[in-house]
Amino acid sequence: MHIQQILMTLYRIAVGLCFLLFVLQTAVLVFGKRRRKGGKRKWLYTILLLVSMVVIPSKLLARFDIVPKMWYVNAPQFGWPTYYNQNDPAWGKELYGESDYIEDTGCGPTVLAMVVSTLGDNKINPKQMADWAYQNGYCSQGFGSYHTLIAQGLAAYGIETTTTNDGAEVKTALQAGYPVIALMGEGHFTGSGHFLLLYDIDNKNKVSLADPESEQNSKMKWDLSTILAEAKVSPTTNGAYWIIQKQVLD
């Protein structure tokens, strides 16, 4: 069992026990024939404990890339229609190429799988896309993917792109509903190289994105200036961004 699963299980048990204690304290206070001394105080303490169990651990869990999904019941898990994470047990330990694992170097195929599954004609998962990328010569063993994978890979599935280095073009595209794949350098998202899928921007220049490596990052909005500052130009395509020429329709 991964550390994320252990922490999530412990978190749920703790919240469950706290909630049970809250119910019992409330029942004693409201229905008990004999009011226990300090009952109201214990009830108040239990409420404070329950609130603390909900609010405080979120920051600790975020360090391990965990967000309790129970608090997102009334909202989509992610804004992008089809989200895949390269660390998913369903394919994270599967090979990308001859010796690399998708969880380590498969951000490119994972991003493409998200785009194709949402905007293409068929659903495709990261393992299927990783196999396609390897078979067609886009896997850079030990380093991830050749940057040509993005435009040529999407074109193979009927989705055209435009390459750019212009941040203003990226903003305009997002405002018009056109997603953008960004090549990121060292910073908030990676220590070397990483692909992100940008899909929306609000009137405060906050970008919604799908990070194939981090669910936590995908649940946050990011300043456009941060994205532009940390993006890097590909030496093979001479671009840092690929604007997808197909809108996401509601």
C-alpha cells in the first residue's frame, strides 16, 4: 500500500471516529435523561475537533499530493473532461519504451491521452498512447518523449495544433476555448521537463490546467505569469506551447 493510500485511510478513520463522537455527544445532550456535567462544553469541543479534522489536515495531505475526494461531491473532480494521472496504478508501473515506467517519464503520452479522449473520436488511456508513441519512435529512452510527439501525435488522431512562443497567443487561445499544451522547465511543476495541459483562463489571468503528474496541481488555479515564466522552448520544435485547434464545448 502506498503512503498516499495509508494516509488517506487513516484520515478517513479519524474523521469518522470524530463524527461518531459528535453524534453521541449531541444525542446525550439532547435526549439524555441525566445531563452530564460539562456536557455542553464537551459538545463544543467535539465540534471544534471535527472542524479541525476537516480543515487542518488538508495542508498536510497536500504535501503527499492527496486531496480528500469526499469534499468534492458536488463538483467535478477536475475541470478537464478526461483526466489521467501517470501515477495511476492501472498503468503507472507499465513500461514506456524498453525500460522506463509511465509514472516516471510518461507525462507526454498521458497528456495526449487526455486530449484525444476528450476531443478525438475514441477513448485512449496512457498505456495505449505510450505504446503508440514508442512504436512510432517518439520515446526518448531515459528522458521521456521527443517534443515532436505533441503535434505529430495529435495529428495522427485527427487533431491539429499550432506551435508558438507567444504568451499573448496562449492567453487569447484559452479565452476562446482552445486548449494549450505547455512544455515546462524547472519550477513549480518539474525539476527538468514536463508537459501540462492548459484549458481555461478567468478574468484574473488564473489558468486551469491538467497536470498528468499531480492531482493537487490540477485542482488549483495558477497565475498565467507563472506558467509563462517557467515554460521552456523546445530545441526541436522551437516552441514552448502547442495551441490545439479544436474547442472544448460544454
